[in-house]
Amino acid sequence: MAAPEDTTCEEVPWGEVTPEAARKLLVAAVDAFAERGYHATTTRDIAGRAGMSPAALYIHYKTKEELLHRISRIGHDRALEVLTTAAERSGTPGERLADAVSSFVRWHAGRHNTARVVQYELDALSPEHRTEIVGLRRRSDDVVRGILRDGVEAGEFDVPDVPGTTVAVLSLCIDVARWFNTQGRRTPDEVGALYADLVLRMVSARG
């Protein structure tokens, strides 16, 4: 079974989801999807983890895909907020990039179950929902691309290919969700600091 998620950043996981039964089902779905994958998980699996009958799930979510979409939408909104908050802080492009990367990595490590579902189950969404989520992912790309562009214009970064480097930076951060283990040697904060340093070296930050 997947390890429980770190809840230090929020007192009640997925507290914005109401009523309580809907929240419990969503939490159960995140754990099930992260552990078994979307396609291998049944609505009976989800309901059982939440301590409910399969019929109870359909009171709150019409389909399993609707549940995945809800998880994906909230997760992508949170990830975008993490990046945007860091990017909009005062400081040099290097400081803002380090802050964005460390924050984004900490989110993917501290919420590794959620992040694994959000980042790796995109193709299971319906075409309409996938288009919506892809739009949010592009906004995250825009945030990082903007910081990199600022650094190049300021002479702080040496990045010949800003779009390609943006993909590389985000891919590096996102992959943390795939391998991070709460029983491992490093904490989310430590991994965030490591990756921020690696990315600054990648863009040849000066000074």
C-alpha cells in the first residue's frame, strides 16, 4: 500500500472538497490511483478504502473519470499556485528560479501520491477534461519560461533554448513524484534545495 501523504501543509487533506463523504472518497481514490494506477482501480476499490459501499460513490461522482478529473484539477491548480507564488516574489531571476524549483519539488515530494496521479494519469482523462488540464500545465510552463527569460535578459542566465530548458526544469521537478519515498534519506525540503541548486547550475546562473 502506498505511504500516507505528508499533511504538514494542510490540517485536513483536500479540505476544500465537501461534503465529508465526497472528501473521503477523493482521498481514497488518490491512494488507490497512486498505488495501482487509474485503469487497475475499480470504484469498489475506492469505496472500500473510504469505508463505504460502491453505490455511495455514485452519489458524489457520476463516474471514476469524474473523480480523476476532480483530483487532477485541484492538484494542477495547487501546483500552479506554488509556482506562481514563488515567481512573483521579489528578488533576482536566480533567486526566483531557485524559489520556484524548491517549492515545486517540495510539493511533489510532500504530496507524492497526489502528484503521481496528477502528473501521470493525464491520458486517462476524457478529451474535454484533458484539454482543460493541458491548459493549466501550459500556464505552469509559462511561469518558468518567464523566469528564465528574465534571467537571460538580465545577463544572469546563459540559456540558448528557453522553451527546451523550461521542459527540462519542469520534467526534473515532476519526476520527484515518481521516486520519492517518505522512508528515504532526504526530506522534501532537502530534495527541494538540492534540485534548486542543480537547476541553477543547469542555467549557468552567474554571481
